[in-house]
Amino acid sequence: MTKLLYRGHAYTQSTAGNQKPLVQLTYRRHTYQTRQAEAHAPQVQLTYRGVRYSR
């Protein structure tokens, strides 16, 4: 067991950390670019007291 210290009080860790299986991440360029294009909001024209703004 591991001896831990928290705010001056020593204690032993009661459980071991959960070991999850490793996951291999992959980069899918086309999928990423497609989702970015879909998420891109079109420009909106706003008018406040006769002055136009684009957001």
C-alpha cells in the first residue's frame, strides 16, 4: 500500500487505481474537416440603431 499525505495527515490508500485498457486514437482528416465545415455558422447580418454589423 502507498502512504499518502494530505494536509499534514498521513494515510494509506485503500484501493488501487482502476486500470483501463489503453485505446489507440486515430486521426481521420476527412471526418474532422467535414465536421468543421458543418459546424461553421454562416455570417449573420445584424442591425442596431441603423448600423449594420456582421457576426
